[in-house]
Amino acid sequence: MAAEGQVISCHTVDSWEQQFRLAKESKKLVVVDFTASWCGPCRFIAPVLADLAKKLPNLIVLKVDVDELKTVAEG
């Protein structure tokens, strides 16, 4: 798992499954940011989520690009 206070980007299905499992096992609040490079509101919220991840030690933010991991996004 990435260092505490960071947004964790998942670029493969295996990475997503591993990070999501670890996040659930941590018993922390998990936020999944389903995003896309072409999405204006997604780009707007990204720094807010990064700031929350830094400020809240009991929060894990996972980031999934819906175009890169369509099967996860559709899941």
C-alpha cells in the first residue's frame, strides 16, 4: 500500500484488487475516485481528495481511471 496521506492510483485490475482488499482490511474509510482525463469536474475534485488524504489519517483514497480500467468501473 502507498504511504499514508497519498491518493493511491490503480492502473491494473490486479493493482485495484490488491489495493481495495488492503484498504478494506485496514478498517479505514475508503473513498474511490472514479475519474477520467477528459472530465472537468474530476480534475477539479482531485486536489481536494489529495488534501483530504493528507489531512485525515483514517482515510484511504483510491483512484481509478474509467477509461484505463473499464472492467473495474463497470463492476
